[in-house]
Amino acid sequence: MAYNRTFWKDHVTQYENRYREVNNGDGTITHEPIEGEVIQQGTPQNEPNFNNIEEGVFAANEMGSEATRVLLHHDQTLKKLIGEAGETTLTNSLEYPFNNSIKTIAIATKRDTTDYTVDIDAIATGGDIGRIEVTDKQLNGFKIAFTGSAKSVNLKYIVKGGIY
């Protein structure tokens, strides 16, 4: 529902703040306004006008709350897209099919969950890479290894997600 704005007008009279005292007979008096000519009729200060204001304030508050919720959701979505890049070299000193290339990688930005991905580019020296395995994910790091016969593998990795 759209807000219906009220354009308020002052009540303007010929005689501002002029009153007649009327004796009530019980020791009290009543002040009756003596306005003279009404130059401009003011906007009534009544229930419909005040409730219109209240409805507008309520709607604006609801809209602000929804906008905040949407911004927080977008912030979370953007944090999922931010990646942390790094490089490392894995070495294997054993003869195939054995492999001791596992290495622990620390993540600079601690994650909120282990629900993150690790994208990898690899170049092998002295043999085949086999598979790249990411294991033992933690909030602050993970382990990485290759399964092939290579003696050395240079890795570039990007960690994405896990931040909420």
C-alpha cells in the first residue's frame, strides 16, 4: 500500500491568541477563542491524519528492515565468491605407486564452515600428477596431495566459500 502524504496547513486567523473569559459560576472560567476572520483553514489534528502518519512510519520501518535483510543476504553471497589464492610445491621422494606428497595448507582468512571449495591448477615435473586430493578440511586450512609418479608438482589454488 502506498503512503498517502498529508500536506499540513497552519490554521491562520485574523486574531491569533485572543480569548474571551466566560465565568462558569462554579469558581472556574473558560477561555473561548475569538479568532475573527479565518484566513486559512488548518489541517485537522485528528485520528485519521495521525493514524496515516503511524501507518507511514510502520511501512517505512518494515521497508528498512527488509532492505537490511536483503543487503545482509547479498553480503553473504559476495563473501562466498571471494577467493583466497596461494601457491605451493608438493614433492614426492618415493617410487611409484607410493607417494609422500601430502602437505598442510594454512588459510589466511579463517572460514566459518568447511563448506568451501579448492580450485587447483597444477604442473608436474618428472612424472604424472595422477589425482589431486584435498582432505582434512578445517576452518583454517586443509591438506593437499597428488597420487601420481611425479617427483614435484607446482600448484596454484583458490579457496572459495565457507564464509557466512
